[in-house]
Amino acid sequence: MAEKKQIGIFSFSCDEGCSIYLIEIFNEKLVPWLEKVDLRYFLSVRDKSEFDHLDVALVEGVISTEKELKEIKEIREKTDILIAMGSCAITSQPSGQRNNFNEEQTNEIKDHLEKYHYLPKTLAVKEAVKIDDEVMGCPIDEKTFIETFEKYL
């Protein structure tokens, strides 16, 4: 039997709609996938998640803080294939709406941005690190996700 692929699923700043939808996809596909994957990291369904290396990382959301930027860079270093999933991870929208704020709106939230170490603008995952593939949608398209994910299994 082939060695199972080490998989991690990560959510950054977003509504986590892609992860929620991914759980729905798992209702149909997880049993056959379990023969091929070891789900090492997915805080939505596991309370203890550790990894040193991942074959595939699925990432949703925008990178909005210094801490998140550090985390996505660490994930990238430990991952062979990184797939951006959802519109936020690919385009930074809609979760990165503050990128479109005018000066007055930005000044209204300036104290919060500084207090919580927000980046000057939110970043799509692919602006922060190299991605290997992407699945567009808000939330992700089921058929496209399955096709994309399965080609790496």
C-alpha cells in the first residue's frame, strides 16, 4: 500500500466558508480519501494538530497580520504543494475589503490596526507565498476542488 499523503487545512482571516463547505465535501469523499490521506492539521475537525512536513496544504483566507504572514511562510517551507482555496486566498476579496478603504476610513480603524499588528494591507495567500494551484469560488466549487485535490493524491 502506498504511503498516505500528509494533508493540512488552514484558515486565515475570513469567514471560513471554504472550510465549512469542505466538511460537506468530506461527507461524500472522506471515506475513500482516508485510504490515501493522513489529515495532519485541520482545527475545524481536530483539536490536536501537529506536523513537520505536509505533502499538500489547503489554505483559505487573507493574510492580515504579521503573525499570519509568519505562519503562512512557515507552512510554505514545510509543504510540497500549497493550494489556495477560495476567492479570499486568491484575490484577497471579500475578506480584504479594508484594502479599498479611503484615507478617512483607514484612519477610523488605525488604532486597531496598530494594536493588533495588522499589515498595512491584507494579502491574498499568493501575494504572501508561492502557491502551486488554486480553487476559485466563494465558497469553493465542489467539482473543481475535488478534481484539483485528487490530482495531488
